Amino acid sequence: MKLQILQKKMARYRQILKYYGLKLTCVYFLAQKSDKMFYDFRRKILLDFVLKLRKEAQIDDSSNEKEEETTEFPKIIWTMWQQGEAQMPGTVQTSIKTIKNFAKRNDCEFYLLTDENLADFINIPRDITEKYKKKELSAAHYSDIIRFSLLCQYGGIWMDATLFVSPYATLEMFEGDFFSLNHPPIRSEQIERTVGDFKWAGFFLAGKKGKPYFKHIRDLYLYYVRKYPVFIHYLMMDYFILSEYKCNPYFESLVDRLPILAPAERVWFLRDHAHDLFDEKEWEEILSNWICNAFEPNVSKLISIHPDEKPFRIKIKKGDTKPYYYKDRRRNELKKCIYKSGEYKKSCKL
């Protein structure tokens, strides 16, 4: 068994060396030894590689590029499970139910894509589909290409099938030219770093159709897959998004203006606590009070959410401790904020 593992590793190194050269092979080797120690070094080298690839692929990042004029945000939810809903594990079926509920509450169209129905919605280049069928391209990387193709052609929201959507989430949170989960951690030293420094999440992307940045990322992904038979990093999607962030000032401004809806610890809560015993009271507290963690002093006693009412009601009491501050975790500072007390109602179909 150990010999087989070693042979597999050696074959992998030979492939990396063949297609990427000695420099990137050394970076790959060091990252395997200690990703934490060499993280910044690897990120810089791989970003330089992707930026050169972007130039080679002639990705047009000009602000003069024509785009489709759209005013309304498409009320469409996209997700995918290649084998179909009947083949989903129980945890994925539960996640899909929360996505469907979100779509129903917000009067959105919901589409679950599979290998069988994908062609009904979008045309992926034949050579890319053949790579996927021959298992030369993984299902995860194939779905990366699909999500950016869909957002470019139709717009809407892409949610990974394994995403649990809070019953308090509303469509208004995600509308606009671009949205993703900006989720800087509360304690950065205790959580695994991300390529995009928590500024986005590839499993949750949204925007209007016809936007150049979706096209750029898709086209760069296609160019990469066609040129390199093996991936040098599993999360190349994040590097392609990062290249757009570095090269497109408008996209950079959209990303930098994204609100912080929850810290990384909340976003990854289910993954990190999947093996814990279920506590209903704790779970309800997590769902209803996640927004309170974004303010100082604590405002948990001032905000109450009543999701069972139609329309559901959010009540904000007048605070005794002023001023209140919004926590900007990326800059590690507090920003003075103003909010109005009172009641807010949102109509929704349940």
C-alpha cells in the first residue's frame, strides 16, 4: 500500500514537472511539505503564473468591453449534482431542501442541473465535456466552468448543492452586479487561509447576466484546462477570480464593497461541527443571532426576528449604549454606524 502511494506521488510530480517546469514544481513540493509555512510564497508564484496565462489567453479586461444592459436582477437559483437528486447523500438532500425553500420564499426559479439536463440550459464546449466524460477533468472543476457560464449567460445565484441556506436569508441580500460571501474571520490565526483572503466564496456567487468579469473568468478557465492536463492547485478557480480582481478595477470595487454578512467561523460552522451532537437551542441561536456578531457593543438583546409571521417581522429596540460600531474585521477597526429602531416587515411566500 505504501509503495502504491509513493508511486502515485512520483507520477504526480513527473506530470507537474512536465507541464509546469522546475520552478512551479518546487513550489508545489514546498506546499506539500508545509502549506502554512509557504502559503504567501506559493500564492505569489501562482498568481504571477495566472496573470501571465491571462495575458497569453488575451483575456479582454478593458472597461470599454460591451456588456448587456440589465437593470433587474434575475430571480434564478442554480445548483448542480451531476448524478441527479435521487443519488444525493442524505446531508446533500437536506441542503438542497434549504435552497429550494429559499427559492420558494423569494419567488425565484430553481434549477438543479445534472449530467442529463445540462445541455437544456447551456452549451459547454465539446472538448471540455469530453475531458469530463473521460475523467480527465474532475466533476468539481467541470462545475466551476458551468457556474461562470451560467452566470454570464443568465445571471442569478449559484449555490453549491452542499450549502445550507439560513431561513432568515432574503434575495435582497444578494442582488446587484456581483455578490459573493465576504467572510473575514474573527480569529484569523485559528482558521485555514483562503486564496482570496475571504473576500469571496466560489460556492456562492451571484450577479446580473452578461457581465464581462464572469466571461473573463470562464474563458481563462477554459484556456487553462485546454493547455494543462493536470491542475497544479485544486482551487484554481480562486486564482482566476483573483486575477480578475487584480486586472479589472470595476470588479475590484464591487468585491471591496461587499457587505460582511457573517464571519468565516459562521460560514464554515456546519463543516467544523458536523460530528458534534445536535443542540436545538444552540442551533436556533446561531441562525437568529449571526448578524449581532458584526456590532459592538453587543446588540443581541436589541434585535429579534420572527420568521413564522406572515410577513415575517424584524424588531429593533432602542439601545441604551451609544454609539454603536460596525466591526470591519479586514481592517481590524470599528466604524461608527447609525440604525433606526422600530419594526420592519418583509412579505414572502412560504
